[in-house]
Amino acid sequence: MDRKERITQLVDEKLPAFTKVSDEIWGYAELCYKEYQSCDCQIKEMERQGFRIERNIAGIETAFIASYGEGHPIVAVLGEYDALAGLNQEADNIHRNSFKPGEPGHGCGHNLLGAASMSAVTAIKEYMQENNLKGTIRYYGCPAEEGGSAKTFMVRDGYFKDVDIALSWHPSQFNYVWDGEDCLGTYNIIFHYKGIAAHAAACPQLGRSALDAVELLNIGVQFLREHIIPEGRIHYAILNSGGTAPNVVQAEAEVSYVIRAPKMADMYDIADRVIRIAEGAAMMTDTTMTKRVVSGTSNLLATKAVFDRYDANLRSFLPVPYTEDELAYAKKFKDSLDVSDRKRMINCLRADYPGKSLKELEEMLDMPMANYICRETGNTASTDAGDVTWVVPGCQLHVACYPAGTPFHSWQMTAMGKSPLAHRSMGIAAKVIAMTALDFILDEKLVQQAKADFIEKLEGQTYRCPLPMDLKPGGH
Ligand SMILES: [Zn+2]
């Protein structure tokens, strides 16, 4: 039996245990940094599978590492398990029907994400035992991907220092390995202004308005937008407008800014300019400004050797032998979707299949499940997995778990999250991850190649953690 057959067998044997974990996490649907039950059920399963557990990673109660083996190479497989606010939805229903209205739901597939990664490392462990392989395999239980930057804290605090290769994946609408080119770094700064309260009619000359400062900052930034790179993004939300009484000069006001760009140097450059405008707003209003960085992530760097192995292994598992029932299930959801970004998806297909006619591309897109490779571009996203790729050679696999056109962060993703189709897709992801990890565990030269490719990818840059050293996870 060759390696691929054995890995397929090992993943398939263990899959029922991990689909159970995935379904349980789907049910818990816990938000960023509150994933206590989701974390516990994973730790229990990994202990049962014979892994060593290290808890409270980077001071985060819901982060853990499960390890097996000794020495190098050390391969890390990352998993996530946080849910999204308001996306509770009845399973398998193509119509919006929340059974706990307003509660969180797994609208980004993170229930599958952690469980498939665990399934992969368990298969790798068995294979290493059977073949007396040297090395270490680790599952990184990473909470709070949605806005919590947990992995960035884990990187900042040195938890990836000894790792040779880091593999991540994400449930998706297409099958591909992400080159990270459209991944944006993010930087979240909160500006707080302090002024002087005064009666707005009786003695306005004594007042110094913090709300005016926030408004001037926002206006300054609107003018800045014309003079940044087109890929840059600046978003803001006023957290505190100072009160509800117009006849009082507002003494306190606060605004939160998120700055994004595909290259970290550009992102920090835009952030510095926003900070200078914020300082200017304080000068103009005679108020004082304090700022604090509350979260941040880096863009994703795909290391070539890892990308290539992931890509080859993914291709080897396609096409997926979906059952008629699975395809009918996917079609039912696909037909219910409002596919407003169809043009973008056709462009993605055109880039990967330049020889095909528009009609052929449309037929591919209309398949119930995208049973082919298609690199998704123009879907600018950010992830804390990016920070890991700045310190360890790695990249991110995407496996089709939902029909093309399913929006991320949607109730439809929650609805499809524990179907046999989702479970099968989890298995495909686990197999591709396991095969790729073993490629590196079995070949020291490939690890060295990945390290050389990683240095090349850095282009002389060094990693700057976007988070301040004194910032605590989940703390603002
Ligand atoms: Zn996600």
C-alpha cells in the first residue's frame, strides 16, 4: 500500500470521531476568546488520540497545542474554532431560519477547520508510528481568528520559534492553494480625544470639543484616501461621540480606525499618515489625543516549496467522488444563492483556464460543487495566519466545502456546516494536509528548500509584530 492509500485509510478510519467534534463545535458556536467548550472537546479528543497537551498558550485560556513525536522537523498544523455573531441558523435549511435568533453561528466554517486539522495530525501520528519516523507533529488550537488576532499573539510570544513548517487551511467555495497576493495586513488603532466640557450657549469659548476633533480626523482621512495606493483600505467607527446633549461641548470622544494594505510597509505608512492627521485634529481643536493599537495582522506570505507540495497533493485528490445525494444537497443551496459576484468568479476561472470559452467557464461555475482547481482572486481578506507565515515557511490550503457563490460570513455557511457534504470536504482537507506534512517529515532536503524559499520571499524584510508588546489578548 502506498503512502497516499494509507493516509486515505487512516483519515477515513478516524473521520467519524472528528466529524463528531466538528458537529459539537457547530452547536457550541462560541465567539472570539470565549471558545471554552469548543476548546475542551478538542483537548479531550486529542488526549484520547495520544497527544501531549499544552494549555493556556500566550496567556489565552482557549488556545492549546497538541504534540506528538520528538525533535525536528517540527510541522505545525493550525486550526480555528470561533463562530460569528448573529449567524445562528438551522442546519440544512435553504431559508433563513434561526433557532436562537441573534446568537452566533459558524458562518465561516471554523467548526470544520479545527476538526479537519486535528484529523490530519492524528493520521500523521499513526503513520509516523507505523514507519518509525523522526520528527514532531503539532496541532495548534488557535481561537479568535475573527477579529481577535490570537495567532499574532502566539507568534509575538514565541510559540512558533522552533517550528520548521506551518500548514493552515480554510473551508472555501473553490479548491486551491492561496498565494496570499490579495491578503491584506490589518492594523486597528483607537484614537481617544479629551477636551473641556462647557455650556454650548452660555460659555462656548470655555469649551474644547473632543467630538470636533473626531470629525476633523475623519475629514482629514477622507482627503487622504485619494493619495494612498488603490489596494489600501481605511475604515472607521465612532465608538464614543461624547454624549447625547447638543448643548454641552463634548469633553470625550473616541474613534476606531482599521487600516489595511497588501504590503506591511504600505500599511504602516498609511497608518503613520492617519496618526499625523489625528495629531493635527488635536492641535486644531486644542484637545489632547491618546492612541492605542488594539489588534493587527500581517499579510500572508506563501513559501514556494510549501505551496508546490500542497498544490500537487490537492490535485491528486481531485476530482472528489461526491455521491448523488451530496451533489443534490449542494445544488439545492446553490440554486438558492444570489450570485452577485458571478463575474468575479468567472474571471478567477478564466485566469486558471485561459483556453476555455465563456460558455465552458459558465458550465464549470454552474457545477453543484467546484470539483476542480480555481484560484480565487480579488477576494481581499485578512487572517492572523498571515503572521505565522512571516516567521515560519508555510501557506494556506482552500478546499471546497460549499457550492461556488456561497458568501463567507453568511447564514448559508452555517446551514451547510454539518452536512455529509461538509464532512466529506473535511476529510479531503485532512488528507491533503497529512500528505503535505509527510512530504516534509520524510524529506529533510525539502525542509531546507522551504527555508531557502522563505528567505527569498521575505525579500530582506524582517517581521515586525503589529501588536504592542504590552497588549493582552482580547484586551482593548
Ligand atoms: Zn474564516
